[in-house]
Amino acid sequence: MLLQGKNAIVTGGSQGIGTATCLELAKEGANVCLTYRRHADEARAVVDQIERMGRKAICVACDIAVFAEAEAAVKTAVEAFGRIDILVNNAGMNWDSVCWKMSEEQWDRVIGVNLKGYFNFTRQVAPLFKDQKYGKIINITSINGMRGKFGQTNYSASKAGIIGYTKAVAKELGAFGVNVNAVAPGLIETAMLKESEARDKIIDMAMAEIVLKRVGQPEELASVIAFLASEKARHITGEVIKVDGGQYI
């Protein structure tokens, strides 16, 4: 197992990519603290699955855009596990509109969750990782942060910001043995996609771009995250790894 004895925090772990990541990290030996905002039952179900693997797991209600709530969540994880080794900044949202119709609330909320939320959690673990001279931070961005997407100026801006943030934090923490990387998914088959009224249209548009002609699965993203969280990736930092079936190219 790649992560035996390690302790991880995964934001937004109650569904989709977050759930797959929690389960993959646990499968590789890690104890997991997952955060959620609305899906309490789903979060507890993930905890149950992890505990059945013989790992420790807790879930914490948290709006990641609120600094104090991020601070409290990390404190709870440290109290439960003793230390933290891995942070996966995954929680995110979209609230789409073309720029000439987008409200200030739409802009502020998406930037607050997708970008400030990542800062809030990184700010809490960075001193811990610095002092223990060890840590892995994996940030979930998007190929749309690399290329932009029509109708998603707020989302694209937030995900582009994560890329710059990842590289800057990698430079700041590298001397302390901390690896900081980002993973950029393309279209992934999550519950949000399955439940979307525009699902078929979204898939058809993506298929015109995806070289491998298939929609990605959350588990395929989770395996890359687990690799980056392991010592097999100890000489990788400041990178953005696309997991998109060739959709970007």
C-alpha cells in the first residue's frame, strides 16, 4: 500500500471525485477526514466504507469558503489522527452565466469556494507540513482553467487561479519537503453530470473533443491523486497533470 499510516484531509468528500479519492486513499492505507457542506448522509456513508477497510475516518461539516470553518476542520482532523500528511483540495462549485449576465453574487461565491477555499485549507496545513518537513498537497483544477470555457468566466478564472496558486505554494514549501501539485480533469462522470438535464448535450459536446472517445470516471482521477500523495511522486512538484482522455489537446 502506497499510503500506509498516512493521514489525509479531502475537502468535498461526500460525492463524486471527492468520494472516489477518499476511498482510493483509504485503499492505499490512509486514514481520512472528509469535509462536506450539504450531503451529511452521503458523507457518513463514505466514513462507513472507509472504516470497513480498517482505516480511521471522520467527516466534518464545513463551508470551505469560510476561513474559521476551515481552521476548525483541520483542528478536528489533527485531534482525531495526531498529524496530517496529505491535503486534497477538491471541493468546488459552478454557477454558470455569460459574463454580461453574471451577477456579483455568482462571481463572488464561485471564486470564494473554488479559490479562497483552497487557500483557507492550505493556510491551515502549511505550518504543520513546514514544521514536520513533510506533506503532500493536491489541488483539483480543470482543463477549463487552462483554456477557458464559454459561460464559465467565474469557474474558469477560479480554476486558472488554482494553477498559479499551486505553482507558487510549491516554490514556498519545496525547501521543507512538501510536494504541491494539481490535477486537471476533463469531463468526468459524476452524480452532478448524471443528474443534469443537459447531460446528453454536455457529453456530445465533450465527445467531439475527447481523443479516447469515452467519459472519464472519478476512480481514474482518484488513482492519480493517490500517486501524487505517495512517495512514488516525491520528485514531482508544481505540476499540473491533465486527466481528460485527450480532451484538452
